[in-house]
Amino acid sequence: MRRRSEPHTFEQRLEAQRLRLEDELSRLPDGGPRDAVLARLEQLQSAAEMHDFLMVREAAVASR
């Protein structure tokens, strides 16, 4: 029987994507493709911040 891998959390997936994009960014020259990767990194940062905000709010609601 095939063994399934452990599920990854949202935070782990964001971190893996961030590391992949930073590696890609280090190899790109200035220009459009580099700007696109920088924009994607900013989106990932925003997603992480929103997730953290929502988890704090969820914990506060759960503790009532």
C-alpha cells in the first residue's frame, strides 16, 4: 500500500514558495521577469500577514 506524505500547513507552503521565489530572484537580471517575482514575493508576504491576523482573531473567538 502506498504511504501518503504528511500534509503541509499553509505556513509551510508559503515558506517553501517564498524560498523558491527568492532563489529564482537571485538568478534573474533586472527587468520585467525580476519585477514579477518581486511582486509575487510581496503577495506572499501579504498572504502570510492576513493568515496570522485571521488566526489571532479565530483564537480570540474560540476562547470566549
